[in-house]
Amino acid sequence: MLVVSPLQSHPLAIGDIPTHVFRSAEPYRNDVVLIDAHSIQKFTIGGIITASNRLATGLARDGHSGQVISVFDDTELRCVYVYYAALMVGGTYQSLGTEISTKKLAERIKTTDSPVIFTTALYLDKLRAATSGMDVHIYLLDNACNRAPDFGCSCISFTHLLVDDPSFVPVRITSKDDAMRKPAYLAYSASTDQHQEVSQQLMLSHYGLLSSHRLNRPRLPDSTLQTTLSTLPFTNTHGISNIAHFPMLSGSRVVQVSRNDPALCLAAMEQWKAGVFLATYPVLTEILAKAKRCGKLISIDNRTFDISSLQIIFMHELRMSESFKEKASELLGARIVELYGYIETGLISGVLTEYPRIPNSVGVLCSNVAARVMLDGREVEDGQCGEILVSTPRLTAVNSTLIDGTRYFCTGDYGMVTSQGIVIVKARVSDIIHTHSGVVVPGGIETELLKDARVAECAAVAVRNNGMNVPFVFVVAAEAAAEDASSAAANRDYQTDIDTILAPLSKLYPGIHGRFIDWIPKSSRGEPERSALRFILAANHADNNTTV
């Protein structure tokens, strides 16, 4: 069954991103839409429009119209000026990515022929090494020009490009063909490091999506969703395309946190009374590892925070288990919704599902995304589970399959997609157990086992037994977990209890068997490392009749 995201925009009049966004936001010039959680620097709509126009004027004056304008920084909010200015001069925005090697950085700059790069003092030395011998212009977005070494290219403050010239006319898009042909920014594939051009026509879906709904009519200053705390890297294409457009159009504001510091995130959440948390796995994992619930407050590092304003957490990554969601939701007192398939429209799509709220949404297909659910090479019916495949506007051929002339990305998630575009992920495809009687999700077995007071922890994997796939369960005994595991295991043969523990599940899961283990290896997210458990099982020959 083909499922298309219910979040569809009406056809949009031809134009370009800055024109549409600025015209819609102009009546609200004094509204604060971006806040730096560290410096408390605030950006108003009027300030962004004015600075972007002045920067575009300077870029055009220096002959950079129609070129790739790059940013080499993750956190500087002034990059919002660069994003809009690049489009206003008919150019293309590119985030080079600070995590890549110096060699790869140099390759990206050469491949895209980017003559202008904006950066900050923190990344200046690395950029200096990467651009050695290149004819590039480097502009600093912070106050660090005194650190700029003389290495054969211009390296001055970006304020030198802020020019007042009433005669400057931004480059406009006047036809659909031009909008389809002209890229708004360059996006990189993590697996291939190949860039792909994302057209302005595609990115106009942000404007069309919002203008098609009543989110910004009227603007709701008292809404619990008015303030979003974001931990996305601001300058990359995922962050800039969500955060630059969304608050400008919706009457909300974004508070940007630039470090994976759980205490800083919670402090900003409390200070700005954020109702929405746009999170990443590293940040949420750190919070889960260090924070504790103390009544209505959250405690971390001997500090307490009141985050009762938080209503919803949006996650962009596709891999999120039910147990991870449950732990985070219980700790932070907020719903968790996964933005599935196309993160460039993720924040907008997610917030729109709250107007009205989609019930029981553990995930939502973003705008411009279609999905299919496949099992053993065939499509399943509505309400059935299988591997979730998604088609997005900028899908590459990596890890994809062709269906009816359209390429679908194989997510590796096992679950269902409802006809309303709700995504429910049960497990990873690599973890499910194909038994003789059907597909078994490990989480179901583990949930049932944990009801037994004798079980402290458990994890199920698939093994071959007598020519069939059956569940094999690793169990950490509650008594052993309460004491020193190795000492307890030496003093009692817990294995004699395994049959009685598994007996209630034997009818539901024929052939299920298992063993006790001192500890279960887990990932940084607190999930069982099933591949490691299968390796342990094979290495120790736990059962003479069992092979992985």
C-alpha cells in the first residue's frame, strides 16, 4: 500500500524563497525569532531581513552573484544572513560540515568551486590548512579578525560585506523551470559524500506547507508551541532549512543550543519555557544518562530545572526503539514524535500535526514523503507490519530499491504506516525473528519476561534450532543483579530456573529457549546489542543444537 504524507501544500505562485518569506514576515519585524542560548543574542525578523539584504548587496558588489556561498561552522546564528543572502544573489548555500577531515574539506571546496567561505575563529586553522593555495575569500562571522593569519587570501570580518545600496535588486525567480533548475543549497549524503542540489522549487514547500494551514493565521503568542529549543547543528542544511523558515512564518521563536550539554539544554528549556524540543540522539541520550526526575522537577549535576512547559519532543533520526521513547517521555514528561523521511520539512511537518493533534503519533511522514511497507518482497495491507520504505524529494540511489518507477530508501525499520501517514516502528529489520509461525518482534518477548520478578534484564535474538528460526533469550537474574553478578552466579545455578521463567511464553513462541548471563551489552542509547549477543552465543556454544 502506497501512503503519501497527509501534509500537502497548495500550488505556490512562482517566486523565490527570500521574497516569499520576507513578504510574509514583514508585518512582524519586531518579533524575536532566533535566540542564542549561550550569548542570549536575539535576532528579530527586521534584523534578519536588513542584514541579509546588506550582505547580499556586498556579495554582489564583489562579484559573487550566482556562486556557491559556503559556511564552515556549526553553531553561529549569523549564518542565517548568509543563507538568505546567497539566494538573493542567485547563488547556492553550502554547509561544508566541521566534522569532516581537512582533506575532504578541501575536496568539497574544490568540487563545488566555492570562492567565498564564512567561518569563526574556532575553525579558522583547519580552514586555513584546507584552502592552502586556493583562491578563496574567507570572512569571519565572529570578532576574531585579530587571529586571522596571513596565508594568501582575504580573511576579514563579514561586516565588510554589509553594504547599504538602495539600487541593489535581488535575483528573482520568474518561472517554474527556473525554480526547478536553481538550487537553494547543496546537501551531502553521509554514505557517499556526494552532494546533491536541492532546488528552490522544492524548498518553497516550506512556505506552501505553512500557508496551506492555519498555523500562522492567526499567530499565537500564547501557544505552548511558540518556543522551540533546538539542538540541531544550526548551519547545516537540516538546521538552516528548518530554523530559518519556520519561526519567520509561524509566529514562533527558536532558542538554539550549540553544545551537547544536558544541563545547558535543561537550563535553556526552563529559562525560555520551551514547549517544543527539537532533539538529536546524542543530546537526548546524555540527558537520559545523567538526569533524574524529582517530583515535578528534573535534576542533573546537583541542579534542578522546571521544564513543565515542555509538551513535545521531535526527533529526526529514523532509528528509535519503543523503550528509548518511553524512557525519554517519562523522564521529560513530554510526547515524542519521530519526523520520518525528509528532515528539511521536519519541524514544520511535526508542528502541523499538532493542529489538530494526530492521536497516538509515534512518527509522522514529513511533507513530500511517500512510504511503502514490504515483507518478503511483497507489499502488506493497511495495519500490517513489514520493512518501511520511504521516497523523499532528494533520495539518492544508495540503499534504495525501484518500485513502479520510483526509488524508495530502505530504512531498515520494521513496523507499519497508517493511511493517515502515522509511522509506528516496532523494531529494526535486522533484529526481528522469522519463525515458522510468523514474524516475532524481540521487544514483545522482552516486555513479557520483565513482568517476572526474577528477571532484571533480558534480550531476545534469533537462532536456528532443529532447522527452524526460534527466539533465544538472554536473562540477567534479579537476584544476581542485586548482588555482585560473578559472586552470585558462582553460588547458585540460575540456569535451573530458565525453563520455569520461559514456560508461560512457550505456547506463544514455540521453541523458545535461553540462558542466564551476567550482563547484557548495550549501545549508547541503552538498547541491547543483539549482534554482540549473537556473537557471544556462537563463541560459547551455548546449545549443542543451536547455531546462529
